[in-house]
Amino acid sequence: MLRYFMYAALMCSSINAYASDKSDALTVYGRANIGLLYSDIADQDDTEVKSYSSRFGLKGRQSLDNNLEVFYQFEWGVDLAGFDEDNSISDRNQIVGLRSDFGTVMLGRYDTFLKDSQGAVDQFKDYTADLKYLFKGEVRADNSLTYYSPAYKGFKLGFTYVFSDDDSVDDGQSFGLIYGDEKLKKSNVYAALAFDNEVAGFDIVQFSFATKVNDFKLGFAAQDYQSVDGIISAQGVLVSAAKRYGAWVPKVQYQVIKDDERDHSISIGSDYYLGDNTRLFAFYTARNRDIQQQVTEDYLSIGIRHDFSW
């Protein structure tokens, strides 16, 4: 499978050369994100080479008549550690859509509105401190239709409809409201209120907030979830902070989820930028899972991340 994947990459490069002479703007992009990970879970320790959501993809757009633009994205996850050759490549977001004054609509496999609306709140996204290990709603939905409205005074509506391929499972909906720029580049405040209804077996309400003052970033998220069958329910919060000092970006994050018991996680770490697209990273995460029979987890990792596009 990897051989065919490389053939696809070479073909994309050829297409890109052709597209540069046309109105179709094609971008080949990816992320190599890998490190050494030491873990101690319930007094069982291990050290491994870990690929942190490394990826490869291509995306493009083309102007059409009537002020329309068609766009597409095909993205795959790549396990750079390569321990499981059969699963070293996995599907990520893969969609085609239309964009115009009416907003943006897309079909395919894509992050639900709730997942997409988290913005830059999670300072350890893709690592072992990722909020998905305690929160629900990290769903990249197959068979989905997503719509985003045009922005009005900084506000934008979003909606994802997930078509179920199982007659015994109802279709799911993910929807809500966004304010500001999730990357905090065009605005210093970002906020989102999102709801999941019967998505991957859960109903969820989530609020996300992030702000930036000079080079200091502060993030907050709160979530209330309940399984569709009513058996599981919990509430949680996440608080994160990061501050840039030259090439260094130290950061810290705390997350707790609570029902009758409590799971909580605290992480500290830092990035060191070697350039705009390349950074070294190190982090430590301590997680206590009281809900799951008082299991303790400790993680320590160092590594390198490089983003590329052409």
C-alpha cells in the first residue's frame, strides 16, 4: 500500500506542475511529527518511537461561473514509526465542496462542527495530552454534509449532518456558532458554542474560548456529555496557556472530567522553533483515571515536527 501511496505523491507533483498553468490551485502538503515516547501506565513502562498524527495530503480549488469556487481535499494519516505495515496509512479528511457568497458546503469525510470548532484551545493537540483522551466529540465523520455560513461581524454558523449507514442508528447532527479567528491571527479573541446530537453515540454541549495578548495565549473549554442510551454522563473543563519567548514556546494545560469519580490530566512542555515550519518539542503528561479503577499514566516525550507544502 505504501508503494501506491508514493506513486500518488509523484503523480500529485506532476499535476501541480500542470495546474500552475491553469486556474486550478493545487497544494501538496503534509506534516512529519515524530518523537521518542516513554510511558508508565499502571506501573508498566515502555519506550517507543511514536508518530503523532503525521499526515500527507493534497488540496485545491478552482473558480467557476456565477461567483462559485469548487474546492477539494484528500488527506491521509501516515505512521512514521511503521510498526504496523497494514495500518501505516489511514484516511483523514477527504471532501469536495463549493464556496460562494452563500457560504461553504462540502460532502465526504470531515471533522464534525464540534470537533472543528475547538480552535487553538488544545496546546497539546495530537500528543498524549490531547483533549480527546478525556473529552468526547473527537469525530471525523464518514457520510457527512457540512455547511458554514458567511461571516457576519465576526460570527459564523456551522452545521454537520452525519448520515448513518446502520438502520438501527439514527443520523447525527453537529452544529453551533463561532466568533473570531480560531488561529488568533485576524482577531485576539475566539469563541465557539457547539452541540452534538446522536453523533458517535453521544449528545454533547461544548464551549471553547481562546484569547491572545501580545505573545501570551490563554485557552478554556467546557464540555457536558451524555451517551444516547443515558448510561454515561460527565462534565469537564480544560485550561491552557502558552507564551512565546523568542524561539521558545513553553506551555501548560490542565484538564478534568467528572461524574461520580474524576479523571484529570496535567501537561507541561515547550516547543523550540528552528524555523517557521520546523520545531523541536518536549512534554510531560501525568493523568489519573479515577473513573477507570484509579489507573495512573505518565508520559514523557521529545521529538521533532516539520510542516511542508508546495
